[in-house]
Amino acid sequence: MTAARLALGTASALGLARFAYGLLVPPMRDDLRWTLTEAGVVGAANGLGYLAGAAATAAVVRRWGAAAAFRGGMVVTALALAGTAAGDVFPVLLAVRALAGASGAVVFIAGGVIAARMDGGAPLTVYFAGTGLGIVFSGVTVPALAGHWQAAWAGLGAAAAVATLISWRAAGTGDERTAPAAGRARIRPLWRVAVAYFLFATGYITYITFLSVYLADRHAPVGQVVLTWTVLGAAVVAAPAVWSGPITRRPGTRVLAVVLGVLAGGAAVALLSPAVLIASVVAYGVTFMAVPAAVTAHIRAAVAPADWTATLSAFTALFAIGQTMGPWLAGVLADHTSAAAPLAWTAVLCGAAALVTLTRNDNPKEHDHDHLRPRPRDVPRRLVFRRTDRAAPGARAPRPPGDADRGR
């Protein structure tokens, strides 16, 4: 129950503050006369804010604790969503979308640290699957507003405020904030996972950002848009039932490669025909939030608990860089080709990420804690005890063994 309430953090920070933007691109493009490149720039602003938030989260958690960071991020996210409704000037929209990205990163990382401290792998997958609740809510409510994008953003802000209230106590007490050690980011031992995570971030975001544009260009009715996004969100919610077991039992890279491969295949299926789009969104929805869950589980198994926050922050920063570049580059590509290009972009980059993780199947339980074991030269000399034959002052020297002793 605690993990489910904590999952409203990803529902707000990701499902509402990030992914709902994909539903609002078509009405905002029509009303504000955007190109797809400009729509991608607004998405990139959110990613840039996410990068700034990821860079600051370790210090925020060290200063105030994960619980306070989570709660503060939730409050700022709700305010940023409501503020988006008041901005029709491009620089203002960029600023509030960046703010939503920064606060979303704090929520995402701090909540991930809290979930990682819970027993088993299920809390992690439940936490990340909360994103689907935000997608379902957006998919049901936003298309019904018939293009009134300001009202949609105001409604998303109100929903984020409700999520903040419900998840408040699930974050815990924050007693961990006095921990003296800041921890270190362990990137080098996990470089293959880091590269794959970057490729995934650059690729996955374009599918969900331009999915509604893809539907709009094919004159899809409102009912189809609602169905598509609802199925997508439901697939995200169902992801724990599919991936919790494998991620818990095998926190290495093999499960991560499978998840990325299914995601790439799902994005490619959408290019075949609009008739199979539902199959595509199911495959995409059941995998794209399982990737952060698998990466977080791998980090938890591979590094010491004191280094979790720093390592998660470093990985999230890589993720944010890719997520910032993806919408802008895919938007430029779509302006010069078609609205289907971002879907192909997702398939190619996520497929490449899967191949990177397959280059080596590292099982963190076998070797990733080697850097934590003290080496002989690290043991202080004063702790090395040497055997000596000298007797202590005043002590009787040991008697040499006699014949009787040898016979025993």
C-alpha cells in the first residue's frame, strides 16, 4: 500500500508533467502556430530542466533527506503544471516546462531511493508503474476538452495537487537526512548500462511525445485517441506483473536487454500499419517504465547503499541529456520527413541500447561489490598481528614437548 501511494510521485512527475504534453502538442501546435521543431524544443526544455534537477538532487537529499525532497518536488510540480495554463508566450512556456522537469527529476530520484530501501524488487516496479496512472488520467480527460489546452493544463495541475496530498505520508519520516556520507557516483563499473540508458532516453521520449501528432495526421477520431492513451497507461500499470519477478531475480543486464528489445519492436510495429497501433502501444507501455526499474535494481545490487543516491543522480543526468536531445532532433527529422519518423527513431535507438547491454551479461551479485572489499595494503599496519616466540616479562617459557606429548 505504501509503494502504491508513493507511485503517485511518478504519476505526477512523469505521467502528468512530462508525458501528457504529447496529448497537448496537436492543439498547442494549431493554436500557437508551431512547427514540430518548436514543439520538440518545448519538450527539450522539460528535459533540460530534468537535467538540472538531476544534478541538484544528490545535494538536496543530502541536505534535507529523501522524504522532504520528494514532497517538495511534488508541490513544485503541481504549481508548474498549473502555471503552464497561464503561458501562451513561448519563453514563458519554456520556463515553466523546464521548472516542471527540474521538480520531476527530484521526485523521480528521491522516490526511487525511498522505494529501493523497501524490501524486494516489487516496490521499485510498482513505483515506476505509477506513471501509467498519470497517462490514463491524461488520456481520458485531455482529449475530451476539445483543444482547450489551457484548461487541460489547469486540470493536470489540480490532479498533481491531489497526488501530492495522497503520497505525502508514503515518503516516510525523513530521518535519514543526517547521514554524514554523501556517497560517490559509480559510473565506470556500469558504463555499458549507462550507454544503454542514454540511448534509451534519447529514443523512447520521441514515441510518446509525437504519438498524438501521428494520430492527428491520420485524422484519428477522439475516441481512438482516448483508447490509445488509455491502453498505453494501462499497459504501464500492468508492467509490474510482467517484470517484477525477472528484475528481482536477475538484476543484471540480460533482463534489461529483453525489455529494450521488446520496446524497440513495439515502436517498429506502429510503422507497419495504423491498424496495429494498439499492439504497438501495449508493447511500448509494458516496457518503457520497466527500463528505469531494471536500471535502478541493477544499481542497487551493484553499488553500496551509501552510493545509491549519487549513482542514481548521475544516471538520471545521463538520461536527462538524452531526453533533452531526443524531442528536438526527432522534431527536426519529422519536419523534413513525416510524423512517423519519431516512431522509427525510437525503434532504432532502443534496439541499439539492447545490443549494447548484450555485449556482456554482468551479474552484479557475482562481482560488482569487488570495489568494496578492502585490499591488503588498505589494512592499517597496527591491526596486523605477528606471531612471536618471545614470552611476556615474568612469564614461564613454554615446555618443549616430551616423548609423552609426541605420542598423543
